[in-house]
Amino acid sequence: MSSVKKIAIGSDHAGFDYKTALVSFLKELGYEVTDFGTNSPDSVDYPDFAHPVASAVENKEADAGVLICGSANGVAITANKHQNIRAAICWLEEISALARQHNDANVVCIPARFIDLELAKKIINTFINTAFEGGRHANRVDKIACSC
């Protein structure tokens, strides 16, 4: 069973429709979801939504994060500026599983313009329900944070 109970979610305008559907999907599965916006399809700046999601995960107010934008690149780049965030762009279920198993990713980034909503649901469900393997991967993950 997943240790994820609380999920932070956010998107820009390109991910708004998916985010709206995914909030409902996650709540139906029994997760507590905090929606950091955006709240309309009007053009916005993705960092305004990626930073609060990343902060919620980093501060342990959420167990995992979901970010959605057109390509997933902008939200992933932004979230990964946070020291304890490992945001992974996932476009296949297998990639979301590996992001968790090998990288202990804690934020999944969905490219709304390149996958359909049903696949996004499967990717997120896989991400949430896959555990970090630890072992040889733990040493690698421990080297990710910048100590500069």
C-alpha cells in the first residue's frame, strides 16, 4: 500500500483541464489533494504554481506532487530548483515507475500536450503506488542535492 496520502497539485493554463480532472480522480481514490492552481485556462506563468507545489512537498505538507504543463519541462525545471525535490517528467507508466524506484522522485510532471488524460491518470497512479527501491540507488540519490 502507498504511503502517499496527501498530494499537492498545480498547473499552468496548458494543464488546467487535466489538473481539474486529476483533482477529481485523486479525490475519488481517497487522497487528500491541495490544489495550488491555476484556476482557469487563461495564460499564466508556470513558476507561480510549480513553486508552491514543490514547497508543499519539500516542507512535508504533502507526500507527493503533481505538476502539469504543456511539455512538463517548465514545471520540472522550476520544481527541481528546490533542494529536496526530485521532479520527473513522465510520459509512460514505466518511466513513472522507474522515477520512483531508482530516483525516489517526489513530484511527477505531466506533459498535457503530448499524452491523453487516461494515460496521465495511469502515470500518476503508478507513480503514487511505486516505492523507492533504495539499495544501490540510495547512494546515487544522496548525491543529487547540491551542497554548494
